[in-house]
Amino acid sequence: MGIVVLTMKASVIEMFLVLLATGIHSNKDMTKKIKRPKLTVPQINCDVKAGKIINPEFVVKCPAGCQDPKYHVYGTDIYASYSSVCGAAIHSGVLDNSGGKILVRKVAGQSGYKGSYSNGVQSLSLPRWRESFIVSEGKPQRGVTYPSALTYSSSKSPAAKTDEATKAYQKPPVPGTTAQPVTLTQVTGATATGAAHASLPKPSPSAGSTSSSLRPQPVGLRSGELDLWATSTYTSGQNSPHADPGIQSQNSPRAAFQKPAGAQVSPGFVPKEELSTRALEPLSQGDPNCKIDLSFVIDGSSSIGKRRFRIQKQFLADVAQALDIGPAGPLMGIVQYGDNPSAQFNLRTHMNSRDLRTAIEKITQRGGLSNAGRAISFVTKNFFSKANGNRGSAPNVAVVIVDGWPTDKVEEASRFARESGINIFFITVEGATENEKQYVVEPNFSHKAVCRTNGFYSLNVQSWFSLHKTVQALVKRVCDTDRLACSKTCLNSADIGFVIDGSSSVGTGNFRTVLQFVANLSKEFEISDIDTRIGAVQYTYEQRLEFGFDDYNTKSDILNAIKRVGYWSGGTSTGAAINYALEQLFKKSKPNKRKLMILITDGRSYDDVRIPAMVAHHKGVITYAIGVAWAAQDELEVIATHPAKDHSFFVDEFDNLYKFVPKVIQNICTEFNSQPRN
């Protein structure tokens, strides 16, 4: 009997071991299945923008051909959510134009996005945007499940209508009402954070507090992104964060959310469709063909009256609209004057026409006299500064509006403004009649103020009620940057060729002193490919081009190039050097540049200089001749442009060359500013 019992126990144990082994194998198979789920990757088109997709993190497949410039991308490395997802992937280098899988992760909005050219895609700049994203290779992270279908913020997207389930948010009970569910689309499966829930519990508000009831969180958003979501929905056009979207007008562009029959929406609730970026289309970057920094100097004196002041403001608003204000185009600020001037806002305050028009409407009249001259001085000294948004690369333009005539003089203030590179335009409205001219403080004040007296910079309007007719004419003129002559100053509008004597009599030490003199002169100019350009020739019996006008376009590069010039040593053939400079340097000068030759020598030339000098003068090259030590002064005067006293200099020692830098610069600028204004 005992033997039988033992046998049965053994059988039971064997059966248990078999079942246990079977269970282990089964669990292993289940583990394998859990660890290696098959990922279905949604495919999107090239034009799909990240902002249209609600999911905070997802893997998608891009098609081929998304490198096309029509798929706009904003930013570099971190992209505004208004960008094409696939275009950003190519720009970042994650994909090429053949397409493929990418991982996209939403991040917070940036205060600005800088455009760049990368991997065949030109991204654009954007001042700010509410949401951003980054792109990486489409390799899923371990332990993270990504959606097999995407949730779109617009019901118009066909992808938003497939592979979706509905989950209900239960409206908190409000006394006297019946709670009804409101449905939102939610992607099937867990999100990247695993934070999706079938429902969210909400506290029951006490009576009288329903307007501040808790708004449910949108499905799929991580806790760290809720502030961004809340901010974006509150700023997408609602009058109040507690407004009931269920009672919006059906004609409203934001009334896309349709409440199911019989459903009620809790106060403060914002449906998924409200997250659409449609209400946040990027503002214009401005007209790149009219890149100017513009100040309107408006008349706020008592004589203009309230009605005419309103007409003046409407004129400003119309100009702002016509200009297409933006960071890549024109920027505009306003100064109002009466007894004293005051800046209403500067160039960087309002970066689009819409905001600018709103700000113009809020301007109030100052009153007082009409001291336009004082206002022009204020603009010159204070307005066009880097702190106020002056870009440096854009022409400075000031449009002065005067009712009748100024009560102070404008000539001196305007001359200073012109010499500072400001293009002054004058709009005189209802100017003095013949009987009134005796009261005008400064006759012909507008001609004395503007950059040129050929009528381009002056507009005379017979009546304030006709002012609106000049909008297009004014816009056309201020945007014609080729004719804005005052933007060209003595320091930013020349091609300067240095012709340097490297003969044996100079010596190595003195030659380095000459190069330092050349560097000190060059430092005074605004150097770039569109401003002043520098070139250099060294000569003895022979000539050598050290560097041309196109070789370097920054001040630091020019100064380094000057340092690298090596001393040659030899004879002194100045005439041949002038001919060589005309051929190798100035023949490649730009037509709109002043051509300046600065020749430095320490002795009399072995060849004739008269004919080469005449040729240089005939070709419009302004020549400055600087002689040191044993240089022949009579020869310097022949080489120099007439009058010789302003264009030739003699220095007794090389060590005193530095003293003549201010005098040379002064004479260059005096000559430039003495050009006729017609």
C-alpha cells in the first residue's frame, strides 16, 4: 500500500513539473511578444506641418521629393511647428530627398527662429512661435510605444478620420443641469509617455464657481506641455479663458467645433479643433525689395487741429499697410513733435503692419509749436541707434510732415542728418500762400532740408484731404533704395586703392610704419561687399597686386591682409604704378562707387607721372598723394586731384605719418559732402 501511494505522488510531481515547464515556455513566448511589438509607422505627405499633429512625440514616414522649396521650413535645429515636418527633417540632415522614417518630438515655443541654408533646403526666419519640434532618426526608444495613427488638429485632414477611437470627457455636474458627455478623438494605443487615460476625474465645483471649473487636459499631452497648450488656446482668439465656445457665432472662423446634439460644454473647455495653428498663420516677414529703416516725423502742433491730426494718422496707417512691414523688409517708427519731439515707438517696437496700424491709432496729439528742426536733430542723435532697432545694413529714411511751415529753422539740423547718412523727405501740407510767406521763419525750408533738390525728396500737398493720394508715390520713392543718395556717406561708398612705395630707400622698418598708416586709414571706413572696399598695390620698378577689391569684405580680414604684405625693395617707378593700379584695381570698381587712390611714396619717380595722373583724373579716380622724407612736393601736386592743397600731403618723417590720418579722412568727407544736391 505504501508503495502505491509513493508511485501516485511521483506521478503528480512529474505532472506538476511538466505543467511548470510548459508555463515557463509560454511566458517566454509572451515576453518575446511584449518586447518586440510590430510598429506600424504612419506615413505623411510633404506638406504636413508639425502644428497640425497633436501627438507630442511620434514616428512617421516621409515620402520622396520633400526638398521642394514650396514646403516651407522655419528655423534651424529647432523648428517652428508651422514648418513642414519632412522639409525640416531634410534641412536637419536626418533625411535626404528620398524620404524615410523620422522621430519627431514637440518642444516649447521659441522667441525667435533663425533661417539658414542646409542640405539643399533654405529655411526661413520667424520672430516667434508658440510651439517647436526637433527631428531625429526614426529609431524608437526602448520601452516607449508610439502611436500607429496620428491625431490631427483639423477635421479637414483625411488622416484624422481613420484609426481613431473616441473617449468621453464627463462634464462636472452643475446644479440644475444634466451632465452630457463631450467626445474628443483620441489615438488608439498608448502615447509616447503612456499618459493617456480613458477619462479624467474633475472636482465638482461648488455653486457660484462654475465659471472657473477645471478644464480637462487634452489627450496625449505630457504634463510639462500643459502650460504651452493652455497659453496657446487662450491666445488663439478667445475673448476670455472662461468663455463658452459652445455659444460662438456659426459665422466665426473659430466656430469649427460642432457640439453634438444635446451636448453641453463645460465653461472654460476648449475642444481639440481649437488647437489648430490656422489662427496663428505666420506674419509677413516684410517686403525684401524695400528693406529700409524708416522714421516718420509727424506734426503734433496745436495749429494742425484734431481733425487734421486724425487724417495724418490715417495716412500713416495707410503707408504702414502699403509698405508690408517686417524683419526682412521695412521697419517703421514714429516721432511726434510740437514744442519738443518725442518718440512714439522705435523701429523694433512693432514688427508687422497690423500691429503698427493698431499702435498708430492710439497716438495722441502733443500740441505746441511746430519745431521741425528740433525734431530732425532728435532723430539724428537718438532715433537711428542700434538699441532702437537700426540694422545698419538698411538705408535710414526720415519722412517729415509739416502743416504749413515750421516755427524754427531746419537747414542746419538737416545738413547734420544728411551727413549722418539719413535720407530726409519733406511733405509740406497746405504750404504758405503768397500773403503768408512773410511769416515763414526760413524761406525754401524744404529745399534746404532734403538730400537732393530735384523734387524726388519733396512733396507739396495742397490740402490735408488730398494727403491720402500721395501714399503710393511716397512708398515708391522711399523703397527706391538705388536713389536714396544720403545713405551713401563718405565712409561707406568708396573703392579705395592704396598704391604703396616698396623701394629700397624705404627700408623694412619704415615699410611696416607705412602699412600701419594704411591700416589706420582703413579702420575709419565701413567695410563690406556693399560698402567701402579696399585694395592694395605695391611697387618698385615693377608692380604687384597685394589684394583686390573683391578679395576681402570685412574690416578684420582687410587689416590682416595688410599685415601680411611683405616688403619688396627695388627702384621707384610711380608713373607705371599708377597705370597698373588703374588697370588691376580700378577697372574692377563698381559703377556706383567713388574711386579713391591713396599713393604713398618717399622719393622722386624714375619715370614720368604726368600722363598717368591725367588718365586717372580723366577716369574719375580721386587721387591723394602722400610724400615722406625725400619725396618731391611738385610731383605730389601733379599726381594729386585738383585742388592739390586738399589732395597732397608731405610728412618729414615716417614716424609722423599717423598724425595725418584725421586730416586725410576729413578731406575725403568734406569733398564728398560738398557734392551738389541736385
